[in-house]
Amino acid sequence: MNMKGRIETIQNRIAIAAKRSHRDPADITLIAVTKTHPATLIDTALAAGLRRIGENKIQEAEDKLPLLTQPWDEFHFIGHLQSNKIKKLMPLKPALIHSIDRFSTAQKLSQWCTAHQRHQDILLQVNTSGEVSKFGCHPDELPQLCKDVAALPNLHIQGLMTIGIFSDDETAVRNCFILLRNLRDAIQQNPPAGVKMQHLSMGMTNDFEIAIEEGATLVRIGSGLFGSRTYT
Ligand SMILES: *Cc1c(COP(=O)(O)O)cnc(C)c1O
């Protein structure tokens, strides 16, 4: 299948999952995860209609984004953010950083933004699976993290992000997404000043339909669009 066909297939699956759960497909935004793929392939995808691209490594994004010849709407940073990489990430103008999971990083990001008169939309990443290999704050720590980060200047919390458990057990995967939604709902009852909970970034190639059924507004899809990745 060509790129246009793959994009249409994913968009149809998003629409079907949305309708099944009585949601408007327009409320779900597809982020094309382009990690490991060359700029030429990303250009093909942009030309075929994708508008938002996600990368998880700053060096790779820094290398590839300037090579793109097709216009795009948004670059999303979805990987783990180390404090010492903030100054490399920010010139790439991420529309949204999905992966803030500790106060110290948020504080440094806020300081950078203040010094450069920039504002940055962020999501707080939660480890909903309990897997030690996954980044994200512990669910119990989220309310305090949210409060603390909300008080920092020039950062704007827009919602939450998680990576579902890597498992064939659909219930276990679904429970990760339900947990994220419940955490969102709890914050929404009494949100700290300036906090918006408009986004749940959850769902990848193998589980995005479940994530949509549980309320995802941003789905991050890589291999479903670009085929499997080879790491070098
Ligand atoms: C790689 C990656 C994805 C996309 O994964 P696929 O299974 O290829 O769809 C989504 N989110 C994050 C954070 C990733 O690192």
C-alpha cells in the first residue's frame, strides 16, 4: 500500500473507533511518529496529507527537521526530556512536549522559556503500567506534580500522556488508559490555576483503538504508517 493508502487506513480506523464510542472523529488528532525514518519518507507522508510529526530523540529531530522540504503544522516531542537537552530542543519549536514527568525538568524548561520570552504547552507523562522501564510519574504523585508545575511561569499544562502496557492482554492495556482518564477527571474537578485538561495523549499502533474508546484526543502512530523500524 502506498503512503496515502496507509494514512487513509489509519484515519478510517480512528473514525470507526470514535464512532463506536460515540465520539466525534474530529476530536482525535493523529500524530505521525517519524522516529528512525529518513527525511525523504517524512516528506512523502507530509505530501500525502500528514500535518503533525512526533520524534522522541532531540538529536534526531535536530538532524532531520531542517531537511524536510514539505510544510508541516506541528512538531511534537514525545520522548524523555533531559534537562541538559532543553536548549537543543527549544529551537525546534515543539508545538507540544508530551513527556514532562518531574519537577526539576519542568523548572529548567520554565527558566529557559522565561529567559527567551517563549511559552510552551506541555503534557504530564504518567507511568500507568507500573513497568519499571517506562518513564512517567507515579499516578499517586501526579496531583502534586501538576500543582507544582502549574505554578511555574511560561509553561501551560494541556493534559496528560501515557504509554500503555506492552501486552496482549487487552484488559491490561485498557486499564492503563482508564487510569489516565480517571487521573485527568480528578484534576479537572479542581484544577490548579492555568491548567487545562483538554488532551489525553495515549494510543500507539497496537492499541490506539482501545485508547480512543477510553478518551484519547492525541494518538501517536509510527509503525502503522511507516512500517516497522530498524534501529542501528
Ligand atoms: C515510538 C513511539 C510511538 C509510536 O509507536 P508505534 O508502535 O510505532 O506506533 C508512540 N509514542 C512514543 C512515546 C514512542 O516513542
